[in-house]
Amino acid sequence: MTKKPYYITTPIISKVIDEICPDKIVVMIQEEVADRLCASVGNKEYAMITVALGGQYDIKKLFRVSRNCFTPAPNVDSAVISL
């Protein structure tokens, strides 16, 4: 089974928040995950992780990073978000 480059994003972010409790996090993640974390109520991407993180952080998608910025290029685009 081929996994996407950021398949472990949510568990890592959750662990950092649970154990370190940072005031701010800036991270590059898979764009689809960024969209899910930034989703608003009623959006089909809105999920439990959106609610959990949204209660602690103001989540913003800062910018998109094309897959073509990497060699070799992954199968997904990325985005930098701040929490």
C-alpha cells in the first residue's frame, strides 16, 4: 500500500499539541489536510480534527506549495498553515 507523504500529519500535530502545548505552530502539510483543518462549519471537509484544533487555535492556510517544487515530485500538493 502506497501512502501519501503526509499520512501521519494528524497524529503528529495532535501529539505535539498534547505534549508540548505550543502557542503557535507553522507547518507544511498535504493541501487536502490543510483544507480539512481550515474548513468551516457546513463544509464537507469539516471534521472532528477541525473542531478539536479549532477550539485551541486560529488555523490559517498561509500559502500553497506545488508538488513541482520538490525532486522527485510527490503525488500531492502541499500548503503551509499556521495554528
